[in-house]
Amino acid sequence: MSAETFLFRFVGGEFAALDVELFRRVVEPYVAAGDPGLGEVLLRAEDGGTAEVDVRGGGADDPAYLTVTHISRGAALDVVVRLAEALGAVVLPVGCPALLFREEQRRHLPSALRETALVVPPTGAAVGEVIARS
């Protein structure tokens, strides 16, 4: 799964910043390389699978979001899902609809994403299945 996947947070239809400090705490047990303080890390899951995560934005006029690339099959996607869930983020894989873990998230999406968004269980398997079908 090498396509980019984005983790965004939305509030009231607008792009909202992710909590970068919470990101650092959540990923810390999985960091195999890089520095969460600098925003670029290689995460290693329990099964040895990996995912590259980059924090983008974070300035006053540029809310923080995450770009995830080179996601291995297996537990690496579970780590990404746990991260998204902890941050209250929506998963936006390239070429797929927005993936929500709770129906309540839909009302916060921009109108362009709201109608096609899918609610999926918060598991790597469920997210991976949607990505594979797209």
C-alpha cells in the first residue's frame, strides 16, 4: 500500500489542527527511525510492518495534518488507525472516500466529502479493505 494516505481533522466543515503533542505520545512506542519532535518518523508495528508518517503544517494559518506513506500490510495499518482514532482524525486515502470511525464525524466534514464518506470499524483490516476495493 504505497499511495499517500492523509489524516485530517475537521470541525464544522473546516480544516482543524491535529494535536501534535498527542501525535508524539501515541507514536512514541512505534518509532523505529526519525524524531517525532521533527515530525518525520518511520513507525514499526508489532508484526514488523512499517509506515512512514510526516507531520505537515502546524503554523498559525496552516493547521497540522499527517501524511502517511509506504504502509505495510498487517499491523502497520492498525497503528495508523489507532493514531487517527486518538487524534479524532478522518482517514483520506488517495482515490478513496473519506473514512470515518464514528457517524458523528460526518457532520464536521466539508460538504464535498460528506455524502460519499464511509463509516468503517476502527481496524486496519476494515480500512485496508476499502483501499483495496478502490
